[in-house]
Amino acid sequence: TTHLCQAALNNQVKRFIHISTSEVYGSAQSIPMDENHPLQPQSPYSASKIGAESIALSYFFSFHLPLTVIRPFNTYGPRQSPRAIIPSIITQLSTANRVSVGNIYTKRDFTFVQDTCQALLLLAQSDEAVGEIINIGTGIQISIENLAAKIGVLMGQSVELVQDPIRMRPSTSEVDQLCCNPQKLKKITSFLPRISLEEGLEKTIAWFLNSPAAHKVEIYHV
């Protein structure tokens, strides 16, 4: 992150969009979660993202690098890594109704990739976004258990969930809820995600069922 910020500064880039993550918030202390929600490094991944945000913002404050920090909640869609929860459920259901997962009770806010990209483009063009931290999400959360059931309905499959210890996060590292407050995004760009979870899942299912990744269900990608 330091090297990228310095290179951007040296080359006088017009805009720098730093992609962070909603995981910097840790488990929700309030719902929905706005940009002022306390940060909590509940995993090394979260800690690395908090550190990267700090480096990026230091270049804005110290050197006026025209930078925006983005905190996307869970983005999903075609071409996503097979290790992510939605592709994992889809690819497993493509061959059987038995689906191995981790914690089924955690709740996440899922945004279709097209909406995330549209928000990023609008923020990159907004002078009001410079120096700001901005969430991207829908404001709607769903448990992994209910998500799997919804995917099963769309695929015409019954779903038997099996909690696999290998896929479970350490209990004190698990983030119980992530639900976005997208009002700052809406205020700056007038944009809110438009593709419903059902529509986005249908598009994602169609892509993965026509992808070689759908035939590698025996591999757990870590």
C-alpha cells in the first residue's frame, strides 16, 4: 500500500481508490454499520486492512493524495473465487445436496459485483469523495443458513448443511454480523445497489454452472 501510494503521488494521479473491507469493523456493535463504527481487528486479515487504510489516509493528510477509502461489504458474482461462500454453495449443490460450510448463523450483507463496480466508478468521479471513507453495501443481511436455502430453491435442490470444522473460524475471530449503512454512499453519489439478492444469485448460479470451477467441488480453497 505504501509503494502504491508513493507511486501515485510521484506520478500525480488524479484519483486513488483504496479498497478496504467491512471486516475492519469486526462483529457489529450496532446495526446497520456506518463509517463511524469502531474498528476491531478480529483476524490478521482485518488487522492488515486496518493498517493499509491508515497508510493510505496518511498520504491524503500528509501529501494531499486525492484518495478515497472504500469499505465494501460482501461482494459476489460471476468469476468470484471458488473459496467464497456463494460459489462454494453453488458448486457443491451442482453435484449433490450435501453442502459443507462453516458457521451457518453468521449474517452478511451481499452486494452483486455489478453494483459494487458502479459505486466505485461514481466515487472515482466525485470530488466530494476525496479524503472520505465510504461503505458499499445494501443494508440487508442474511444468515448463511438462509442463504444456502435460497440458493437451493433457485437451483431446484434440497440442501443438507454440514458444518465442517476445517471451514470454521476461531470463535473469537468470527464476525457475527455485517450489515451496511449505505447512506453516505447515497448522499455523495445518489446511488444505492439495484440488483436484488435473488437476481444476483440467479446470474451467479448461471455462470458457475457453465464454468469448470463447478466441477472441482472436492477442493476446499483456503
